[in-house]
Amino acid sequence: MEFNYTIIYSKRKTATISVERDREIIVRVPEGLSKKKINEIILSKEKWLLEKLNHNQKYNPHPSNKEFVSGETLIYLGRNYQLQIVQKPVQNVVFDRRFIISKYNQANANKLFKDWYKSKAIEKIKPITKKYAKHLGVEYKEIKISEMKYRWGSCTKGGNLLFNWRIIKAPSYVVEYVVVHELAHLIEHNHSEDFWNIVSIQLPNFDKAKEWLKQNGEILEIDF
């Protein structure tokens, strides 16, 4: 079977293959490795790639059916909170052990909540990133909250860190894992054993966060 894939050359010594959440196959290989050899590596992983590409839970989240009416729940930091629609004018979204919006903003609720989640994401992620960057002895340029439909985070070559605003719906320990994961890429640009050792030193129980994302990632990907 033939696969479409993107090749990324670097000074690394080994080849790695990953399947992103948008089903894109990324092959990271040493500089100078021939296309023929890369194709042989891909073919040797055919069964594994087919399993990844056909993983419905990971790649096909269920559509949202939120109506934004009183009694519905929305997830934030791993917990569900009820929504209350009030008669009085209320600007934006109010959060106090429950979500509150005005009936006058009900028709615009989707945008209001997306903006609220984005603001909370940057508020929570910035101090976590600063803390673990200091622990790891790395520097980054900017933190950006992005519309990343199939990734939780990304580390650019220029040292910018991008985070999916939806990750703020996950428990705090999962948010920490995603931050450490991207910071670790400032040291190791792959998912080698060294990379995971770096992550595990900062977060000994990172597997718990990985498993949570595996089991609940599709919930986060639903906007509302």
C-alpha cells in the first residue's frame, strides 16, 4: 500500500514516524537518507500505520449539539459545570462555580465561550510554561493560543510555543503535560527515548496524562 507522507530532514541519527491528529504522516529522518530507504521504512510500518489511520476515536470526534440553555454543562479543567441563562444583562461569560450568560447573548454564546476559553488558556498556560522552562533550562519566544483542530500543542523552529485553546478543558495535570511536552522539544526535536526521559523527569506520572488524552481527547475537540 502507498502512503502520502511529509519528510522532515534533520541532523538526527535515526528515523521516526508519527501520525498527527489530522492523519498526516510525518517522517523525520537524518539528512541525506535516500527516498528509497525512507519508503522502505514506511512499508515496514504498514500495519502500524493502518491501525493509526483507522483509529476512529482519535480522528472522528462526535459533533456538538449544545443549545446553550440553562442546565447544560460545559467542561473546564476536567470538570463539568452547569450553564445558567439569566434575564439581566451580563457582559461576556461569568464563571463562579457555574457558567452564566445573559439571554441577550444566547445567540452569540458559541463565540463568547470560545473567547472565554482562549483567555483562560493563556492565563493558565503562561505561568506553567514559565515554571517548567526554568526547570528545564530552556528559553522560548512567544506563547500563542491557536485554533489547532487536531493538535494539543506545537513548538516551532523559531522557539514559539503554540497551544490548542481546547486543552484548557482538560484537568490541570494534563495541561501541564502538554506544556512540558512542547518545552522538551526545545531540547529534543523528536520523540526519542531521550525526549521521553526529559518529560518523565519533570512529570514522573506523565503516562496518566497521555492516557487521559487518549480516552477523552475527542471530547475536547468538540467546540461546544
